[in-house]
Amino acid sequence: MLVSSNLLKISYNFEGQFQFLVSPPLYDASADSVGVFVSHTLAPLFATFDKTHNFRLMSEVLIEMKSEIQDILNQLNIKELNPAASTGLVDFKGGGTTIDSISPVDGNLIAAVGSCSADDYEVVITKAQEAFVEWRTWTSPKRGDVVRQIGDALREKKEALGKLVSYEMGKSLQEGLGEVQEMIDICDFAVGLSRQLYGLTMHSERPLHRMYEQYHPMGVVGIISAFNFPVAVWSWNTMLAWVCGDVCVWKPSEKAPISAVACQNIIKDVFERNAVPEGVSCLVQGNYTVGELMTNDKRVPLVSATGSIRMGKKVAVAVGARLGNTLLELGGNNAVIITENADLNISIVGALFGAVGTCGQRCTSTRRLIIHESMYEEVKNSLTKAYKQLRIGNPLDQNNHVGPLIDKQAVDAYLNALEQVKAEGGNIVIEGGVLEGEGYESGCYVKPAIAEANNKFKIVQQETFAPILYLLKYSDIDEAIAIQNGVDQGLSSAIMTTNLRQAELFLSYAGSDCGIANVNIGTSGAEIGGAFGGEKETGGGRESGSDAWKVYMRRQTNTINYSTELPLAQGIKFDL
């Protein structure tokens, strides 16, 4: 009997032995790698096989999924081993060690990338510098048209790239597709921006003089992105930087390197068609050492870094030491205040998605729920019922709400946080734990948990990148705002209320101290049109919409004298 796909052929012979034929090789051409894949992934399935039954194994589901993933990889031109670096059309194997991308969905190898050595980085940065000299001479609308075409290319590859993001990072398919839509949206925004890089004209205090202010391209922009939004963060920075006349060097997270390769592959045709200078879009793969090369490099005037507070502080010190510029998007410890005047229908939904969306791995995920004492028990009970309805499993299955954490290190951090909240006196309302068994073989699936806690707990003061929600009680609005602000992070915040005074207080100077403050929507999910970022240890950076483009440009004030004399400012006389 035979089960087959374009990936795998499994035959059962009359001697009662299984024969495995992989065609083409799944991930690695070596027989050993195939054997490992079979023994670890397929053997358990066949161990329960009864020869008296039809050959309808769970392997059929596995084969279909593998076939679909391989088709996605083919569409995005992903190879078994992908380059360590790229300057656009030219790729480099790299002199560093190989990085495997392991899916948290099923624990399987997706593909691998090389990593950059210092010499590889030097080649890339030199090419980026050369490209900048030409790219800055292109008119901004012309650069914008290139970005427009990239948006169209992303539309064509939206489904494939969205599925890859979901499979490599573990977020739900809808979230993966939504992330790619963000990329498309920022392309549209940047195209419009390309004709709106406005300066200012000012009146001079000196007669027959005028002043104006203009913006020029800055140069090479270094981008360090995180695994949780493996493609969107790159696009927020890159599309704006490109229309501003900058070139970009991207160091993606080593936990999601394949999505970065896919993005570079998508833009290649557009760049070739438009004769974009080699080096405008550069990719450097590797661990933190590659990032350090970038942060210490004076040839990179701006480093945009997204990640943990710990990482951001190191970047700030390194770039600051050379008086460079940083755009930092770091951790969040986001809270929603549910007042006595809240509409609970939207409050529960907002809190639920904010806490468990992307398995709690958004920088804007809801970590704390600050609930008025009169509503506390009702909210707790409603959340408890809602949590019990959550479906946890393969994120590519749209029937599931919650996918896996990124890796087992994240699982350990999740478990440690639950133990710590108990040790500090917290009460677990919804028990957590790691899921095991069929469909959870990667070891990265966990149960979203809820704990009653105190804002002063050390664990509550920290950002745990996992689906743990802390319930906090308050009695008056001033106390609620103080609790909301009483953490080191300042990214996103929200208040649920139908009371205008409460809403306006929350949005005032005496309200939320976060970069994002919402009314009657949750903390998670920012729109492209607004500037995204936070205060305090979140880093202070702003990306995406509004006037965030200004950070990618250098600002210049100009004074023009069209008289026959040279009057000095402030009436100073200097006669010879």
C-alpha cells in the first residue's frame, strides 16, 4: 500500500516493514537527516499502525501540511540553505555558523541560513555606502514608485508570506496575514509620504533675509528586528527610510530568519526591474555579534532596534558612545483599566485578545488588568469562562485561537513567572502548564493563565513574553492611573469607560504616561497611520505613521541673504 506526496512516499511491504522514500530531499540531502526526520516525526505514527486496518494514518495530515509548507517555501524561493547576507540581487554564503529555523508549530526544521562573519558584514556595509551615494540622487517620488511596486509584490505573495510567518513564529494564520497586510499598508503610506517630505519657511529677524528648514537623507539605517513581528517591523522602518533616500541594512532575529529571506527575495524582481542600486536593501543574518558590529559602526548613523529592554540598553550605550542616533522599540508592561462605567462586552473581548493573541508575545500584549472593585468579581468570572473556551493548537488551523510560544526557552520563562507569582503571594485563577500529546510535540504550547496579584510584585513589574494576565483591584480612578503608570515600561495602555471625564483624564497630562493611550479598545494592535512607540524603558522611539519619517532624515536650517549688506543677528555690530 502506498501514501504519497511530492515530498514523501511511504510504502508498506509484505514483510511488514516500512520503506521511506523522500523525493526530493525534505530539508537536507543526507540520508542521516532524512532518517532523523522519519524516526522523530513519523515513527510514533506508525508505531500504532494495525495492519488489519486501512492505511489511513495521521501521516496523511502530516503529509498534507508538509506539502503545503514546501509549496510556500517554493513560492518564496526558500532553499534548504539560504544566504547569510544579501545586498539586493547579490547573495553571500557567509563565513559564520549555520542557523536552523525550527518551527514552534511542530518542532520541525523549516530551512537554514548562513551567518555573517565580520568580513561579510564589511562587504555589505561598503556596498550600502556606495548605494547611498546614488540612491539619494533619485527623486523622492521616484523612490516612492519603487515602494509602490513592492507593495504590489507583497499583495501577490500575501498568502504565502503570511503562512510562513505563522509557521516560523507561531502566531495564528490570521495574525500572520494581518502582519503582511501591515507591510502593504506601510508601503501605501510611504508612497504618499514620498511627495510630502515637507520643511518649513520662517521669517528672519534680519532685513532682506529669509529662513527655511529642510530634511536630507541620513545615510545607512541599521535595522534590528525581533521574532514576534518578523517582517512588519522591518517594513515600518525600511519603506519610510527608502522614500527618505536612505539605504537599509537589516539584521533579523535569529529565531525567525527565513521570513527575512522571503522578504529579500520578494523585492529582488522589483529592484532589478527598476535598476535600483545594489546595496539599497541589505540583509545580514546572525546572532547578537552581528548586531554589535552594526551598533559600533560609525558608518551607520541610525540604528533602529526592536526587542527586549536589556537588548535596547546595550544598543543605546554602544550607539550613544559614538554619538549616533537610535530608534528604540522595547518592552511593554501594558495595562487595561476597567472602570465601573465600562461596557463589559467589549472590555472582555479586548482583554482576552490583548492577553492571549500571539500567545502573549506582542510588545503591546495586555499584561495587567486593573479592575474597579465593584466590577472585579464579574470581570474575573467572565474572563474565566472565556479562557475555558480558548482552543490551543496549530496556528495554521483557523479553528484555533492560540498557537505556541517561540521556543522552549520562552516556555521556561513562562513557567518561572507562574512559580514566582505564587511565591510572592499571588492567587492563580486559571492554571497554566505545558501541553503534551498529539499536536503539541514541539513542547512550545502552553495554557494561557490568569493570576490575582499586586502591582508591586517583582514579577508583575517585569515583562514576561507569554500569555499570563495579572488581575489588579482598585477603588478610584486616580489609584487606577497610578497603578497603570507604576511600572518602568511605557508602551501601550487603555481605559474601558463610558464616562467622558474618566476618559479625558486618562488622556490628559495627569493620565497615562504611555506612548499609546486608548479608550474603549485594547492595548494590542496599532494602526499604520499613527506613530508607534512608547516612553520610559520602552525606549522613546517612534515608527510608522504621523511624522515618524523625520527620524530617518537629518534636519537642516538655512538662511539666505538677498541684500547687498551683511547684518548680524541680535543687532551685533562688527565694523572694520
